[in-house]
Amino acid sequence: MKNLFILLFSVVFLSSCSLKNSSNLTPTSMPLPPQDQTSPSPAPDANTSPIVGLKTKNGQIVIKLYQQETPNTVANFLKKVDSGFYNGLTFHRVIADFMAQGGDPTGTGSGGGKQKSELNQIPFKRGSLGLARTPETKEISNDSQFFICFTDVGCQHLTGDYVNFGEVLSGFDILDQIQGGDKIIEITQNTK
């Protein structure tokens, strides 16, 4: 009973004491600095897919890149994008119901360097972005030439044999208007 009395007395005594700005106190009664009332920004997600805009005379095609599945291919592509490498090059090979190919600095289909292929099983379909390569080996792809598929049927056979590193998000109507010799006005990470 005596312990209960001491406990009750302590609770009443302590509750009658007022602490100035008690919301900023820790259990050790050390004042804390005022808290910022704004919400913190979320940390950037390392797996966020980069987005690029490919501008033609007819408008912009917005493309999502598969960074997680093809990190080296995407890094190389973005390095070229950021340097302006693709600006002014042409779609040198366009085949109806199949694809439009560009990114060759010579404009002939024989230019560009080589890189190790990051082959995957992402199905090629309408709007898929792939790397060109020679027929000799699928282990090596061109480091600058890319193609964009016009149809599912025309490209589905490429799955597993070519690097699929992105997909069109918007601008399919612009994609459908690409003709051989059309210029890539610019490719940028600023898609507006």
C-alpha cells in the first residue's frame, strides 16, 4: 500500500510540472532542434527506367529504356544521346511492317562500333527498341545502330537473338510515319 501511495504521489507531482515546449524533448529532457514540417523527398530509385525523346520532322517518340535488364547497352546509348551523337543522323533502313533502323554515323548501315550483346528474353513487339548486329554472331551488337519495331508479327522472331533495350511509350503515330532517309532531329533525355 505504501508503494502504491508513492507511485500515485509521483504521478500527480510530475504531471503538475509543466515543461516548456515539451514536444521537442527526448526522454533525457534535452531540447531538440525544431523539426522541418515539409515532407522529405523520396530517395531516387536505382531501378528507375530512363526515358528519352526521339524527335523527327513529324514529332516526338517517347521511349522507356530497360536499364535493369540491359545496363551496359543503356549506359552506352545514353552517353551517345547526351553527347548529341544521334542528332542529324538518318533512318537509313526502313522496311514496312518490320522496323526503322537508324544511328549509323555513315548512313550506310555499315558504320558504328561493336559492343557485347546483352541478350534477353523480353519479347520484341510493336514499339520495341533493339540493337542492330551483323549476321555472323549474336554475341556482338553494333554500339550505335538501333531499330524500332513497327509490328508485333514483324519482330517477334527477333526475341532472344537481338538485344531488346526499350519500348515506345507514346508517339506510335510518329513512328508509323518514318520513311527511309528521314532525319533523327535529336534524341534527348528531356521529353517535355
